[in-house]
Amino acid sequence: MAKYGISFLFICFFGIFTCFAQVAADCANAVPICYNTPVNGGTNGYGIDDFNGATISGCITQGSGTIETNSAWYKFKVGEIGQLGFNIGFDSSEDWDFALYRTSDCTSLGEPIRCNYFDNSDDSRFIGVGEDPTSIANIQYDDWLDVEPGEEYLLMINNFSNNNSGFSIQFSGNIFVEFPNTALDCNIIDNLLGPPVIACDNETVVLDATTVDAEDYEWYLDAGTGYQLIPGETNAQLSTAVSGMYRVLVVRPLENNLISETQVAYAPSPETFPLEDETACLDGTAIDFNAKDAEALGAQSSLDFRVSYHESFEDAFDGANALSKEFIPTEVAQTIYVRTTSIENSMCFDASETFVVNGIELPVLDFETEVFICGDEPIVTIGQRIPDNDFMYEWSSGHTSSLITVSEPGVYTLSVTNKEGLIQCITVRSVTVVFSSPPVISDITIEYEDDASNVVNVSLEENGDFEFQVDNGIPQYSGVFNNLFPGEHTVTVRDVNGCGSDTRDFVVVGFPKFFTPNGDNVNDTWEVDGLSVLDNPVITIFDRYGKLLYRIVENSPGWDGTFNGTLLPESDYWFKLTYTNSLGEDTSASFINNHFTLKR
């Protein structure tokens, strides 16, 4: 299986060469690090107080005696422009803090530009700047750095726990994607063999000690038990195969020999195991790619490697644009590219495997969801006009065809199934069938609260989905209208589904509910307001037996409560209104047959 290296992340790791720890407890002796420099060390002691007795620097406060508590100092120099971060990896049972200073002057550190002091109550494995490489939201991370060439930095790492099993430093950020070999300036490290090297276990690291006047070369390896001569290696270059500290002795004339040492650390490369294809409905349901991680990792630990999924091989190779682990398929067939990456060293990864997500298309249903039928004996056919023979159709009524004929109102639901193997993709669509009848106005009542207020109530023979409109007013769903102006009106009731309408004319006038003809000049006569808006209006007044008592025409005085000069008794009296309508016809006003009271 092919494996590919990439300089997306400069990474170093702990726990492999703690005996080769690169640690400087004091700022003045800060260890230089650059691209591909493995740093895997611990801390020991306090060193010299680099803060001159200060009790606080940024987020780091004085511990036992000084700000520095089991400190380690490192320095690096930026070689390009871009976004930079770093991860400090350690055992999850330990508590580590850091402060980063943008300076190379240990005597004038200033305030740290990034700083983190949170305790490790969540048992995190990393702190740093940028993003936790395990993709966990981690408050022990500060914002990315925007860096430029030539900037120099000092990094202090403190240990605040009783345990100190070592740590790693791992650089990250897009600067390492765009400038994988020059993101950091390695000129700060002066060594014949160059800076320490970290590599994947499927790579070969060649150390080059070529010296112009060399007479001979001797190579040594310290794998943890001291330097031992490597037999037979006498060339200027050495191909390494194992992790360890390497030393070369360059034999020169006049015994002016050179000795140079460097560290080579190999990290295990992941292997991506074959993954089964997936099948899912194209209905917006997500596939949980977290469940695919176990397939990709096999027996490898998820604590050592992480799995990401990508739309293209280029993205998988670059570790870019990872898909959401809650993946929603949108295509009938989509190839997913898998990348397995070492958490300790992102240069070690495998992007050789793919799998296919097969999407099952859902049936498309486009029939109307509301059907309105007008008639005394309605019947209607509903459903999908053009069926697909590959699909199964089933209605809530039990029918198994794409179309059904119904004669009852209600909600009918069609389920259409597309089945592939054991997976069934179902589309559901409901249609509401409404049978309507034209509205019929049965009555209009007009209640007069006083001579200015009225309530008109339009009644229908049957209830339905109707709207009511008086004249050219705004339609409403209620048949009650308040305080209409005096005069002739037209009310129209329509079925909102288009099943006909009914119209009636009515007249609204204003009159008092009672009058008191007692000669005090207050309510002495009964009269009707609003007659002026009608043509040839006539009010006829009757007693309860229907006897005509008085007639009021436009501009005539009101009734004084007498009949042929005789005072009539206190009682209720009735009136009717006639007028000439808009068609020029003499008509009696519909729905007006009200009464009033005479009081003495």
C-alpha cells in the first residue's frame, strides 16, 4: 500500500527518546528548533529566574519561588509569511502551561503574545496555538499567529504537576502547506549534519557529512545505551533505518578531525484498511462516518491516528477540506477518499483507500396537496398521474395504485417506496380533499345599539370555508360587521375554494331605541337618520297589531307619539322602510323590521 508524506504539519513527539531530551531551563540557552526538528523532552528544576523576581507574566503567575516552574525554553525564527500554530503534546494526566514571546532578547521579554495556564481537568493531550490535532474543542488553545519572515520567538513551557514524563512540540498552520521546507528558518541551527530529523518509518533518512578534505568517515549510533561504531559505514553519507542519536567522525589531515551529532526519530506510519461501500437514501439523512473510522483503523488505536474523509484525492493527500463526519449524501454514486493521519506526526499518513456512497433516489411526487370539489355529489381522482413501475405505491386507505378515486372529504396519504436490497427509501405526500357547496344567505340581522352604532350579522344555511364582503370592503372570514354607514349595502359571501357565491342587498339606518314625547324638548320625537342617502325613502310606523299610525318621508318631521291628535300609550312600536333601489324599482328594505319604545 502506497503511503505519502506531506509537510502540512511539522511535528515532534514525546516518549520515544526521553534520554535525548533537548531541554534548556534558562532563556539564554533556549534550544533552537526549526522545520522537522524533533523535540521530545521533559523539564527538570527551575534554572535562573528569567523574570527578575516578577510575580506574573501574561497568564503565568508565580509558582514556588518564581514564574518558571520546571521550565523549558525554545526559540525559533520565521522564514515565510502565513498562519502558524503549534501543539504541545503530553501525557493526559499531567498539567503543562506555556507563554510565547515575540522577541529574541531574553533581557526584554515583554508580555507574551500567546499564553495558556488552564489546569488539565479535562485530561487533554495537547495545549497550544491554533487547533487541537485531535479535533476536540479545547480551551487550552489560543488563536492562530499571523507571522512574517524574520520574526523571532521565545517559547517557555512550564510543568505544574507532580508528573513529568516529557512533552513534544508540533508546529502547524497553512504556512507549512505553502512553504513546507522554509516556513521556519533552519539557519539558527549550526551543525555539519544539520538539525535533528523526524521521519515516517517507511522513509529513509540520509545523513550527509561530506567534507572537502576528509580522509575517512566513522559513523556511530546511540540507540539508548551509548554510542556504538556502525561497522562498515565509512562513506560521507549514511542511510539510517532506526531511531537514535547519530555521530560522525570526519578524519582530516593533521588530525584536524570533526565530530558532529544529530538525532533521527522515526514515527510509525498508519495503514488505512479497506472500507465497505455505503448505501443511503437521498432524503437528507446523514451517514455517520465516525462508525467508518474503526474500519479504516483496523487494530490501530484512535488515540494514535485520526481518520478524515474527503471529496477528492488531492484533498485527502493535502489533508484539506475534510468532510463532516455526519455526511449527507447528495449524489447517486460518490467516491469518498480516506486519509489516516498520525496524531503525533501529520507527515505520516495514508491516503490510499476509497469507498463509494451509493445514494438511492427518492420518488418525486408532484400532485396537488389540496383538492377542492364543488357539487352535490362530488367525486375526484387524486394521486400521481404517471407511476414508476420500479416503485411500490400504498395509500392510507389501503389502495396500492398511484391514483385513487374518492367520494369522501378528508386527508389521503400516499407512501411510495424505492427498495434496493434491504434498504427502503420512502417518500410520503398527503392530499387534502375538500368538498364544497355554494354559500346561501339565510338571514341578515341588524342590531341598533343607539342612533350611531349598529351590528350587522350575516347568517348562512350551512357552514363552510367562506369569506364575507360588504360593498367593496376588505373580505373577512366573519359574517359580523360593525358600525356600517347608513344607506344601501350589498353583502357578498364567497366560497374560498371557488364554489360559488351569494349576494344580498340591505339597508342600514340610524334611529333611537326609545323617545319621550313629554314636551321637555328632549327626545320629544322619533325620527330616522340616514334617509337622505336613499331615493324616495318612506318610513311607516305600526303598533303591535299592525295598525298604520304614521308615515315619515325624507325631510319630514319625526313622529310625536300621537295618532289623529290622540296621545298613544307607552309601548313598543314597529317600523318598515321602503325606497327606490339602484335599479329604479320601489322596494321594501330587506332585513329591516325593528321596533322602538315610547316612554312617557
